[in-house]
Amino acid sequence: MAKRIEAKNLNIYYSKFLAVSEVNFTIAPRSVTAFIGPSGCGKSTVLRTINRMHEVIAGAHVQGDVLLDGESIYGSAVDPVDVRRTIGMVFQRPNPFPTMSIYDNVVAGLKLQSGRIKKAELDDTVEKSLRGANLWEEVKDRLGKPGAGLSGGQQQRLCIARAIAVEPQVLLMDEPCSALDPISTLAIEDLIQSLKEKYTIVIVTHNMQQAARVSERTAFFNLAGVGRPGQLVEIDDTQKIFSNPSEQRTEDYISGRFG
Amino acid sequence: MTDQESRDRERARAMAEREATHASDTPDDYRGNADPNGVGVIPSSSALATPALADAPVSGSGVGAFGARGKVRIGDKVFRYLTAGAGMFVCILITLVAVFLLAKAIPSIANDKVNFFTSRAWQVSGSTLEFGIVDLLWTTVLSSVFAMLLAVPVAIGIALFITQYAPRQLARPVAFVVDLLAAIPSIVYGVFGITVFAPKLHGIIDFLNRYLGWIPLFKKQISDPGTVFAGGIILAIMILPIITAIAREVYERTPRENVEAAWALGATKWEMVRLSVLPYGKPGVISGAMLGLGRALGETIAITLILVAPPSGAPFSPSLFYGGETFASKIANAAAEFNNPTQTGAYIAAGLVLFVLTFAVNAAARIVVNRRREFS
């Protein structure tokens, strides 16, 4: 299921503006990788190029390549829709479809991909996905209620359930806990630990403790300078990044000496 | 706190947050008409009861270090009375219109020798009053609903094209042209409709009559071009801009999160529209359609020019390919003979029914929208 992700000489643009330059990394399957760095350094932008969400914004485009188990996702024959079906994403703000019930939210992606599915099969998927997202016990009696009626933390887990219902290869998380309280955050972090057995996970976070808690590998991004594009400073084992990083800039950032 | 209570609170909080984000998404030119949760032009009273406001701190209840009582701020007060006044003004106006219509209509209805609701007669010039509205009601509703059925899908299509599909350079001119439709005076629509457009419909009418003529609705009744069919199409063009404008406004406001949620699940463009844009815009589009319907129900001059009135005593026909008179066109046709109060009262009674009808349509739409409120 899980796949390896490689970025090769990625240059990411918004129209003519180069936002992130020359990113190269490899992410192993069934691992959690955290992207950290100051605001505006392009970590979310890089994350969004992994499932071709970047180009949803008008004028946004990419040079270089991203490979999924060696296969380019930017090849001319590749349909971005298929890429996004293989690589799930969870956003900063929980975004269940407001007009849909909890049940319909979970199966929304599945219905897109497979057309008509038997009710029993849908029921199974809903239960499996909600259990997978640690939400089943809390919502099993009100699956017909609107997804937007849940608390923020529950909504976010609903979004995770929606993302894993289609059994993606990779799960991208863009600051999934930044709108949540500490208890909900803990629930999501526990969830990430269990999800990594099946998926390759990349998580963008502003919270360095969180990066240290959940990830095996950490990538530190920073701007190359004022008015210059963002860049990947280094990527290494999380433990090493937080104890003995190779780059002085990383050390400055994680120890709080960052300007 | 019970479980239920805490859930309710959670929900209220979530709703308040949503309200707040809606508000912040909304630029200054926000128009009440485009309120995705409201219907019609009358400010929604439910909008006033949102938790966002309920949670807001009440000025004047400050305690402790800030004094026992908050300062009374003149600006707040003035503004509050101004807005309350504006709201009251509308209510008073509506009430006065209703009172006027009732006061003028009731004496005539009381003197009506036939049943006001079921009679097809309209004899008001002589000494005995005989008038009923059933024919007028049918023609009014048929032409307006037909117009709406034509206009709403096209309006949704135009709005989706402008907001989702067209490149920016094209979207603006298209939107502008559609808005321009609203600037054409209805007399022009009427003249165009009866002299140019309606005579060209023979082919379509004959075709529909040949294959669908067994349905009473499509049975050809007259060869005169002034049919409900022609009138309905012209009405559809007339109500197109308002429905399009509202649909466009609500579609444009689809929250970015909803759109991205659909993209990230691997939705195609159309699937994204179906998952995010259409459901988000639905209450607004319904309210736009109702505004359009209200406009169509009350449209006067274009319909008066186009529709040919059947001779009195002609048998009732439900067909689209038949003439007729709507409430508004009946009143307009008779405007020259408003010379005594009882006779005029008969026409005002027709106007009263139109007023109630429009009111009922708006209320019905609001119920439709509110029933699914939980999900919006």
C-alpha cells in the first residue's frame, strides 16, 4: 500500500514568483515525516505539490518532478485527479462537506471513485474508516447527523476518516492540529502513530514538540533570505535534527534563536 | 451539563464560527439578496438569532474594574435605532399595502354574486358584480412556473460558467451582458415578444403539439401567436439576470476549504462543483429562483402586450398554447375603466390574491430552505 516519495529539483511557482527552489528529498514508505520551518517558507506549498493540489491555484505551476515509487506524478500522461485519489490530504481547518451527513462525508471520495457501491459495502467502509480515525465510538449512533455539527477535533478526525476511506498510498497533513485544542491534538497524534503502519505520512506542523513526538524524519525549510525563495535546509532523522542538526540554521530555529 | 447540552453547545459554537467566517468572507458590496440562508428581500428574522450574536458581549453589563455599568455610547444607540427603523419601515409598508388591498377588496367581494375563487366569470361593468379568479390564477401560475423552469437551469449554467469555468477575461464581460438584460425595460420585452419573437414559435408549437398534444398542457388551441408559451419564454429571459446574479454571488462565495476538500479527494471539475459549489449555493439559488418567480408573477406590461385574451365565455384550457390573462395583465387591461369603487374593488381583489400568492411562494421557499438548515 504505502509508497516511497521522492522530490527531484522541485521549483515551485505562483505565476512568475518562485516560492520554493531546488527541493530534493526521499521519504520512505510507512514512515512519518514532519515538515517544519517558519511561516511563509513554503512547507505547505511543497506538501501540496506531492498530490498536485498546488496547481489548483490559478497560475501556480511546478518545475522538476515528484516520484511515487519511482513513477512520476507530473508526467504528461498523468491525470492529477488520479494522483489525488492515490494521495489523501487533511487540511489545517477541518473541512467536512457542510451539507452532508457524517456517513456521506466518509464515503464521499469512495463514491467518486467507484460509482455505485452496495450499501453493505459502504456500511463496512464507514465503520472501518471511522474506527481507523478513532471516531467510531463517538458517532456510531448519529451517522445521519451533519458532519459540521461535530466538535473541531471530531471534524478533523472525520476528515481523516474521509481521506483513508479510499485507501490512499500516502497521507498528507497540512497542520492538522493547528485549529484544535490539546486533547484533540493528542487524539490526532495517537492516530498518526497507528496510521503509519499502513500509510506513508507527511505532516506539516508549526509545533516542534509535535514534530518530535510523531515523526521519524524531519525536514527543515527556511527562506534563503529576505525576498528569496524558500528552500529545504536539511532533512534527517528527527532525533538528530532536534539534538544535533548538521546545519547551523536548523539549530538556530529549533533552539529559538531564530530571527 | 448533560451530554445533549454539551453537544448543542458544541454545535452552536461551530455554527457561530461558521457564521463568523461567512461574514469575514463577505466583501463590502454584500447584498442581502444573496444571503445563502435567506429567501427573498425581507430580512430573515432567523439570521438575527444566530449564536454569533447571542454570544456577543452585551454592552452595559461590565463589572469590576471597568465600573458597574458600561458607558452608553451615542453612536451605538443612533445606529441601533436607525437600523431598527429601517426594518420597521418595511414591515409597516407591507402591512399598509395589505390593509389597503383588504379595505378596497372586501366590499366588492361581499357583493360578488359568484364564488370569488372558483368562478370563471368576470362581469364587473354592469349593475351586478360577477367575478372569479380561477382563470387568472391558472394563467399567472402557469406562465410564471414555466418561465422559472426555463430560467433556473440556464441561470445556474451561466453562473457556474462565470464562476467556475470561464477564464477571468471572459467571465467579466459575460456577467456584464447578463446583468444588462435586467436593464432592458419590460415594454421593450413586450413589443419584441409579440412582434418578433412569438410569431416565430409556430414550428416549435406544431412540433410539440404533434408529439405531446395528448397532454392537455401541449394541445394547440389557437393560431394567434400570443400564447402563454411565448409569454413564458419572454418572462424567462426577463427573470434570468436576477437568478443568475444571485447564483453567481453564492457560487463565488463557496468556501475555499470545501472546494479543496473535493479536489483532494480526487474530484474532477464537475465532481468538485457537485460536491462543494452546488450544495453550498443551493439555499441562495432557491431564494434567487423565488425572487425571479415573484417578478414573473407580477410582471405586467410585457405579458399584457403578448398574451391574447380569449373571448369571454370561451371554455377553459390548461394549455400552454393558449392565450389568457394574468392578474397583472387583467388589471392593466382594465386600468382605463376604474371609474367606480365596486368595480375597481374587483380588480383590487385580484391584486390581493396576487399579493398573497407572492407571499405564499416566499414563505414556501423559506420553509424548503430551513428544513435542511441543519445541513447548511
